[in-house]
Amino acid sequence: MQQRNESLDALRGFAILTMLLSGAIAYGNVLPAWMFHAQVPPPLHKFDPLIPGITWVDLVFPFFLFSMGAAIPLSLKKQIEAKKGFLIVLWIALKRFLLLAFFALFTQHMKAWVIAEQPTAADHLLSMLAFALLFLQFYNSKNEKLKTVFLLMKFIAFSAAVFLLWKLPFWSGKGFDFYKSDIIILVLANMALFGTIIYYVTSDKPLLRIGILPFLMAVFLAAKEPTNSWAKELFEFSAIGEWKFDWLYKFYFLKYLFIIIPGTFAGEILLSNLKQNGLNTNGKTDTATENVLALVSAVLLILNLYGLFTRTLFLNVIVTASFCMMAFYLVRRVANTNLYKQLLHAGTYLLLLGLFFDSYEGGIKKDPSTYSYYFVTSGLAFFSLITFSVMSKRRFFSSITTYLSLNGKNPMVAYVAGNLLLLPLLQLTQTKQYWDAMNHNFFMGLMKGVLFTAVVSLITIFFVKRNWFWKT
């Protein structure tokens, strides 16, 4: 069974909830530019790849990727300790890859506005049926007596899903299309496959794991050159004979290993801390200092979002370096030195490396993603783990991390409950018009997203409380 760490679950919960919030707030001109992706500013929200900078919205995806990477060492601990061999791990990785790929296709196609251009009540009910089928597909009951029953239901659910994908019109009558899937989930599927294999092979060779990244960078740089090379052909490889598989895999997706691989190191740090029962007893804990360390880590995130968005780059580097030095001073005075020290070392290195990379590729950007983006967001994820680790030990703030971790424990439910359950319910009860009307001012535009996120969060927590976890 996978070991859990509340700070990691909280980081994942923070990522999934902010993802929901960013997609549900009012578009147009009622909210400022920093409430949206930096490259998709209001009022037109037209993508402009030349705009440098990031906002809090641009942290959502990399934080989720980082959490996935950090979870890999925890999930593979049992297989590695039991020396079950590469084929078992390969099967685990392949199964997860295929299930997530199916999840990406099915969830995208079963949105009511994809089923039909003008969705009817029946189309919204089909979306809700899809949610029910997903439950049966990805819920694994621990009741051994009903194991056969649930396996049969799983088979029926997948069969029904395939039938729907075969028969429904989709995309204005064009039908099912492999090339139209949820790109976020498809990237996660590729990262689950390659991240798991890379970690298993290098679990006792951390330098080799780091050494993979420059080779990836070399392929990406070679692919940009006008001349042909074997590296460029590797980058563009997407077919075997007549069979094209670029709908499922692109070498381009592997760029996110620059976030997944740092995440695996975070997972190893957390796993080591779990083995020590979460405590290194180097004397009495200085609670006040620990609190300040968490605050400094949180401030570093806010400062860099502001500095990179406003493009006050040199000042941002100086202030960031100063706060990192302050964190190094503070970490020597807390009892849990080893955990915080390792997270701090990795976070500081990656964050400063990312800031030094900013001027390359036209400035930090999510789309098209830059090396600065990978390193900065990974560094900020390490600092966020420090913040959540401290918060989880404080009476008031622990309730916040518990709430976030409850959402982070069941992210697949949280990801689809809005589109396949909540929005169809709003349509069927004729209340969606009121939700759509919340676009008049800053407060209403923000509350639109907050209410949507809160309801989806409650649905997710409801599932968690009943141990209805969706797993691949």
C-alpha cells in the first residue's frame, strides 16, 4: 500500500483546487491579468506566446506534476524493497499509462457540449452516466467477498464506455476522434509511464537520474535546428509503418520530466522522513523559528510570482537570494533539520537556476514552456512542501492542510466532477443561467469560481470520507 504524506497530499490538493478555480472564474475584463495565464491576458484572452511571465494559474499544472513525481518513490517502495523486478514495475507503469490515456479520451468526449453542439437534457444525463461509469472503472473495493462482483462491474463499465464512444455523434457529428483528448491527462499518462520507469532504474543511482536531463535537453535543442539529425528524428518519431501513435505519445511531452524528476527527489526526502516517524530529535523544537521558516517559504512564492509577472527581474533575483539565505539561517535552529534542510537545498538551487535561465527563450513562460519555467516552478514546489509541512503541525493551520490533503487524495474525482456532474446538474435544474450571469464585477466574477470549486471540493471529500478512491 502506498505510504502517504500529508504535506504532499496538501500540495496536490492545492494544485487541483486552484486548477478548478482558474477554470471557473469569470472571463472577460472584470478580473485583472494576474488572475489568468500570463500568456492569455484579458479582455480577449487570446493566446500570445511572446508575453513573458507567470501567474499563480501557471503554477497549477507544474505543482500537480511535481506531486506526481514525488508520489512515485512512495508508491514503488514496496516493489523495490521486495525486489520484484523490472517487469512488475513496467506492468504497473504501462497499466497506469493506458488507463490514464483512456480517462483522457473518455472524459473529453463525454462532456455534454462535445456530445452535441446544442446539448439537450439527454446529453447532460449522458455526461452524468459517464461519471457513474468512471466510478465503476476506477474504484477498487477492498471487500474481498465482493471482489468478483466489482471486477464484473468494472468490465461492464469499460464495455459501456467503449460502446458510447463508438455510437455517440461527438464534435458536430464527426464521431470519436483519438486526436481529441484531455491534453493535461494525456501528459500525465506519459509522465506516469516514463517517470516510473526512470525512477525504478535509477532509484539507487540519483546522479544518473539527474544526468538524464541534459540528454533530454540536447534532443530538444537539436530539434530546433534547421539541419536534419538523428536527434531531430527521435524528437519527431511518431509512427511505425502505417500506425501513427502521435495522439498517444510525443517526445515533446517528455519536457515535463524536468519537473517529474525533481519531484522524485522530493518524494525520497519525504519517504526518508516517514521512516524516521517524521521527527529528527536534535533538541527542543523552536516553534517560532519553524513558523518563520514556513512564512519565508510562502513569501518566496509570492515574491517570485510578482517579480516574474511584473518583470522586475534583477531585483527579484536579489530579494529571492536574500530570503533563501534567511531560510538557511532559520533551518539550523529547528529540530526537524534534515527534512527542511534537504527540501531547502533542492528548492533554492532549482529556483535560482530558473531565475538565471529567465532571459533564455524570451523569458519564463508556461506556453510554450521554457527551462526557466521548469526550474522555477519545481523550486517553488519544494518551498511549498516546507510551508505545508510546518502548517500540518499547527493547530489552526493543520485544518487547512487537512482540507487540502482530502482533495489531494482523490484528484481524479475532483478533476471531472465539475464537467460531468455539477454542470449537468446545473443545466438540468435550470440554475446554470444564474451561475453564468456572475460576470458583472470583480467580486461576482471571483465568487463564481469559488462557489464552483467549493462544491466540487465537497463532492471530492464526500468520496474520500467513504473511501471511494479512484485509482489507476
